Amino acid sequence: MGNRKVIRIQIGNKLIWQLTLLFLLGTAIHSQAQQEAGVFSKLLFVDNGDTLKYQILYPENYNPDEKYPLLLFLHGAGERGDDNKRQMNMGGNLFTKEQSLKDHPAIVVFPQCPVDTMWTARIKHKNEAGEWVFEFSVKEKAPRPAEMVNQLVESLIETPQADQQRVYILGISMGGIGTLEFLHRWPDKYAAAAVICGGHDPELTKNYRHIPIWFFHRRKDDVVPSHYSKEIYDKVKIGNKSTKYTLYPEANHNSWDAALAEPELLNWIFKFKK
């Protein structure tokens, strides 16, 4: 992995930091102070001069001697920025509800993508009918923010408190597209996924057909047409009975309103193990 230094720094009422040294042989040394449990904390992940902002939640009654599932949440294009706050607009409160904290103690991570880039290198344009058409390129390496998110997840997985058999990913819109590309690029990490108004190339499902995925979309989505997720679902469901597809009859793009309110969403995703 090279002689690289990775630093995680918490920003808040307390200065709590975590330092990871990645040596030539890939050895990692972690020094972690106590996190405030049950609330999201703002942190920085710094690698080779690049910075990824993110927020992280540790369970209530957090016990460093126990193992917890790890969930990665990828936000949509509208939440990009550098304030380390906007990425929490959709989905953040889902994990801090009293019932969620009680029923699903987990380590939850919300990274923020900068405004000038995305989780994927996809290109979009409108066809003659005025519908959005997406082109997905995975021949090159992942965009830098996605690469750093993957490094962050890897560093968290290496901690004794993370259950490596219970790592999950959930994304909305741009993050739903990103979720499918993360599954394509790094399929061995994740036990289950949820994709909300996302999509990708249905010819690139081979790597992750074994992973349970719950797809959500609105029938007349005018930003990411629903066929992009339906075509992938049709591929993945072959031999994967745990995969689900929920199509809402309403128009427009924001299927996350209904999807994140699904009472079984967290029960469903957290039940899976690799």
C-alpha cells in the first residue's frame, strides 16, 4: 500500500482523533479516544494531501469490546459541498431515532462528496425524446472521493469494533448510482445494499449478483429513469431471492421520501451477513 499516512480528526466540542499509519506491508496501528455515542460527529479523513469530510455515528451504550455492523450512506448530488453538513439532509435522522438506536446499534458513516465531482465517472445527456441517458465508465480508477471513501471504510473495517461480516451500503440518486458502482468495484466488502432512485450498467452486475439489494424507484422519475434500476434488478434477482424491487406510482425523483420511511428498511438490511 506504500508508505502512506492517513489521519482521522474529529471536529466538535471535543478534539478526538484517530491516527492510522499504513506501512509498506499494510500493517495498521490505530489510536482511538472515546467517541460520543448516539450522535453524529464531524470528522476529516486525510490521505496524501486530500481531505474527505464525513460524519460518523457510534451506537448508544457503545462498548469497544463488542463488534458492530458498519453502514455506509452515499448522498445525492444536491448534498455535495464542503460544509460536512448537507450530506445529512436525507437519511441522517433515520439512524438517530430512538427506536433505530435501540434496535440497530451500528457504526454509520456519511461522507460528503465535493461539488466539482461525483461518486462515479458517469456521463449523462438527453435523447431525442428528452429522457436522460447515462453512460457508465468503470475502465479508469474510481474518482478520488470514491477512492477515499473506500479507504475510509477499509480503515474502519480493520478496527476491532467493526463486524467484517456485516458491512452495508445505502445510497440515494447520485449515491444510488455510486452504491452500484461500489458493489462492482469492491464486491467483497458488503453484505447487503439499498439503492434509492439509482442505476448503473446492467451488463456490470456479475461481480455483485450474490449481494442482496433492495431497489426503490418512482415510476416516472425524470432525473434517473426507473428502467436503470429495474434492468439491474432483473439481472440480480436471478439466483438471488433476497433481492427486492419497490416501484412507487408517483412521478418525479425523490423516492427517498418513501424509501427512507419504509418501516422494514433497516430490519431488512441489517439482517444479512456475508
